[in-house]
Amino acid sequence: MLIHAAVCPHPPLLVPELAGAAAPELDGLRAACGRAVRGALAAVQAGRNGIVIVVGGGPDTRAHGPEAAGTLRPYGLDRTFGTGDPEGPDALPLSLTIGRWLLEEAAAPGAAARFQSVGEDAAPAECLRLGRELAGSAERVAFLVMGDGSACLSEKAPGYLDPRAEPYDEAVARALGDADTAALAGLDPGVSRELLAAGRPAWQVLAGAAGEAGAAPFDAELLDHRAPYGVGYFVATWTRRA
């Protein structure tokens, strides 16, 4: 059963060594991510049979082994997270690589964690079904959901400025802040793709895990929402009500 979820973005610049002199610009975002991740770890450590499942977009939908590794070498930083082969068939995509880094930053490199990528073009029904399956895989499940919002929020954004991007991200922010699973489940894959919103599949996995019929029995808090480089970043926590 899903008892807790932490939602974080996955820009490579979240890692200070890669950001360099620009690192202070994201200090607040890093702090919010750290708070969210520590909350997820505390939730599963509070009882028996708990596990953290890191969920993020990737080329395809597949489970990765507990030792699976990811690297930031393609982004100019020679750092690897995990003990596996970051160039091998079980290599983590960027979203899960940053998720693994966040776990290490929370002083939990050996935490009981699983890594699940979800295909960038996965249909909503597939994402919702996967979420239900993952939520039922252990007695106490916490998600670390990795996903960026639209990359079309300014003229200097990777996807340039699209007038649909701001209302799209505002709707996602409301849904994450209200634990509105119906709103997340209803995100349109085509529009999300056009707006370069990489988090759509992972957010819909969360909706499936929490119960996509409507308001889920979770207390939610939006810890951060910003777009410093024309890309939407969200940090949120969901805690199941007793």
C-alpha cells in the first residue's frame, strides 16, 4: 500500500558539482527535495516491510535492479550513482539517476529501494495500472516520483515559449498540492509531449498508486514550484491519513 510519496524534479543542475557557480540558484529547490526525500524514507522506516520505489520517465517501461547505476557523464560531470554498470543494459535514465543521487544525499545509499522507469510515451491507462501494481508490491510503499514540468515556459526555455505551458504547470502544481489524482490521471499525453513535460508518465503512475478516482486519502503539501530556466520544477509530499 502506498503510504507516502515525494515528488521531485530531475534537472542535472540539481547536483551542485555540475551546476558550478550557478549552484546557489537552486539551493532552495535542493533543500525542498531533501526534505521530501527524508520524509519518504522516514515513512517506510517507521514500520516493517517498507520499501521506497523511485519512479521516473525513461525510454521504456521496465524495472531496474537495486544496484542499477546512472551517470552524469553525458552532462559533463564524471560521477556515477549506484554500483552497477552505468553504460550497461540496466543503466538508469536521467530521472532515476537523479533520484538515486537524492537518496544518497539523504544519507541513505543503502536504503531498501527499487527503481522503475516508465516509458515517455506510455498511455495513461498503462501508467495507472503500473501504479496500482507497484503500490501493492509491499505492505508499506513510499514513492519518490521524479518528473519535470513543461520546458516551454520562456523564450530561452529548451522548447521556447508556449502560451499553454504556464496554465499546464499551474494545473499540475494544484494537483500535486491537493493530492488530486483525477487531475493527474487526466493529463493529456499529446499536450504533455508538445509542452515537453517529462513528468507526465511518472505523475500518472502516482495517481494509479494513490487511487485515481478522485480525492485520495492523503495530506499533501506543495513544498516548491519554480521555473528558473523556463522549465517547471515541483516538489511535493503526500502522506496517507491515519
